Amino acid sequence: MQFASRESMTAARKAFEEQVSGAGADPLRSLSDELFAIAGVLHAERVLRRHLADPAVAEDRRRRLADTVFGGKVSDTALGILQQLVSSRWSTSGDLVDAVENLTRHAALAAAERDDALSDVEDELFRFGRVLAAEPKLQELLTDATKPAEGRLQLLDRLISAKVKPATQQLLRQVIRLPRGRGLDALVDRLAELAAERRGRSVALVRAAAPLSAEQERRLADVLSRIYGRAIDVQVELDPELLGGLVIRVGDELIDGSVATRLAAAGRRLSG
């Protein structure tokens, strides 16, 4: 997002949290579904989202248009959130859709928070992301736009139903129904990161040749927390091809301390 959109998103998130601060888990889950439906309409209707995000259109006209299209179809809470979003300034109409989608996800995560299940949701999303990364055929089946969405959702439900928290299932169903041209494994990883961020933490994605003990994971989390100056959750994925050592990704930063990489570097030096 460009600067104007980032500012608007920050303000929208703050207003959203204040607005839902007293809401329970079930209303928040319903709100997430309503906001997701709005995001779907905006994604599909380019002319509509362009008018709603166009700064050249007077604010009151953008609000009236939102009310005309969505009034009576969603709750007053969902409509109020949309009204605030269309009153803000967005660099592109796509950023408006991103903003609605972002609040959709935070509503589901806030519901998990009310259920004291946010940590579990983060872990479930991370694990499912690793399954997708390891099983490209499954990812292909879940994202095949030539197949009806309901069939893809039924496949997802068979895989995870009764095995994950309600928020995990809701979020995964949403990204499968509306991937917007993005890779499913990357979307699921981002959901896990959002869950961690909501807990005031960041995620370190760690690839290891062998399982780490609970004590090793705790020490690694402590070290990374000191390095980055914030709480870090460690999520470990096994990768025997590393031979030994660790590959750690925190946000856009990569720390590659694997034996395989060191051997490759040594081979390049010898050949040189």
C-alpha cells in the first residue's frame, strides 16, 4: 500500500477495534462473514469499488452509494465499518478491497481471542500452510477456479472439520473462496502472521533438519526476541535436505545457517 492507504488502514483498524471491543465471539464471527461478503462484491464489481474509492467523488456521495448497495443486506455494524472505509482516502480501489479483507480477518481473529484460542489458531494456520507447501497437488485442487467453489470448500472441510478451531476453518474457507489471484500457501502463512501480530508477536518460520526440543525452541525464541526487540513465536518445519543447522525467516529477513548452504558455499570457494 502507498502512504495514503497505509494511513487510512491504520485509522480504520483503530476504529474497528474500538467498535468491536465489547462484542462476543459469535457476533464477531458473523461480522467477519458479512465483511467478507462485502469484499467479494467489491472484488467482483470494478466500477462499484472505483466509485467508492475515488477521492474525486464527494464523501457523502460515496457513503450514500455504499448505503444504497449494502444497506439492509448487512448489519448496521458491518455497514458502519464500510461507511468509514469509503470515507477514507485510498491510493487505489484495490486498496479499499484489501482494507475490507483485512478487517474481515481481524473480526475472525478477535472471535478466537474471545474464545481464548488465538494461539491455537496461529499454530493451526501455520501447520496447514506447511501442508500446502508440501502438497502442491492439494493446493491446486483447493484453488482450481474452473471447479465450483462449493466443491473446493467441501474438500477443505473433509480435511479439517472438527480438527481445528472455528476461526481457523472460517479463515481458510474465506481465502479459498476468494484468493484474488494469490498463492494459497502464502495467504495462509499471512493469516498465521496476523494471528501472531494480534497477540503482539512476530513469527519466525524455522526450517530444521531434525525436530527441536521444547527447550531448544524456547531458547531460539528468546534469542530472536532479543535480536528483533519484540516477542517472537517460533514455528518449525522439518526439512532433512538441510542436513543440519537452521534456516530462519522473520518477515522479509532470511538467516541461512544450514549445513547444506555452508557446504555449497565451500564447494564454490574450492571450485573458484
